[in-house]
Amino acid sequence: MKHKIKEWLPREEELLARGYTVLAGLDEAGCGPLAGPVVAAAVVLKEAKLPPKLDDSKKLTAKSREAVYEQIINQCDYGVGFASHVEIDALNIRQASRLAMERALGNLPYPPEYLLIDGISLPFWQGKQESFIRGDSLIASIAAASVVAKVTRDRYMVEIANTYPEYLFAQHKGYPTPLHYQLLLQFGPSPIHRRSFLKSYYKMIEA
């Protein structure tokens, strides 16, 4: 079955027509997990090489996500930023996500003129920016950022699973699955668990 090319909101085309030349999409992965970092990506798409199967990372299979990821990093300019579990506990997940985005922008090879962001605004950014609810389903560059952030974070969790094998992070990536909760009950939190995310869980099991 031939893959249907997704129709994106033409916001990038409108901005390019207005004279902007460097547009960066931003998104994060890892707001919901109980363990590990939140990871953000900033991607500058080159439309002529738009991956044909590009979509919101949550709508892609793991195999398709990996394939689209490889196309993006080989054809586009991008930056990635992490905010650790310690920073999440200290700042809260929203502010940590902003911090990860700031670092992702800092890792781009050049500063963008205009940001297209999924869901939140970035108070630290002095230039032009625009936020979109469900932007990873609407704006191509945000979708690309969602794929880069998700694959980068998943690979990190698979790698760190070797350090903490009893938690099976490669299977659940730190998300609050029944298996993950079962392992938490058995072993307690690991050094990379977000303590602020576990408070309500421990209150529940102590009740």
C-alpha cells in the first residue's frame, strides 16, 4: 500500500513568503515518564527533502520513526538538548522542557529567525516565535523535532538500561507502565527516577 503524503498546515510556507529564511521547529519527548531526562530537538527542515512518511512521532511505529529519524538527521540541520531528572525535580517538568529546548537551540549550527513550537512559549527567546497546540500533528518542522527528540530519548533509555538492568528501561523507556510500577515496588527508585513524579505513587500504595 502506497504511503499517503500528509498535508501540513502551510505556516512555514507563509513565513518563507514573508522573507524569513531560517525556521526551526521545536518539540520535546519525555514529559510523562517516571525516570530519565526530558529531551528536546530543534529542526530546520529543507522542504525539498521532506521525509515522505514524516508525522507526529506518536503516530509512527518504532521502525518507521527510526527510518524518518535517519532521513531528518542526514538531510536537515538540527540540535538536541537534555534536561536531567535532577533538573526536572528542581524546576518542574514544564521549566525543564524549556531548558532542554534552550539547549537544543544552542546546539543548532546557526541561530534561527523564527521558532515554531509545540504547546509552549519560550520566554528566554528574544526573537520571533509561535506556539501551536498539537503542533506535531500540524507543522512539519515540529513533527520532525518530535521524531528527533523521541528517538534520541528512547536510545538514551535503551543505553542506560545496561547500567540499571533490573528496571528494564529498554522495554518501557521510563514511562508509567504496569511493568514499571511492578519493578518500582520490587526494587524501589533508581538513581535516575524523578522523585517529584513518584510522590503521588508512593502515597497511593501507602494508603
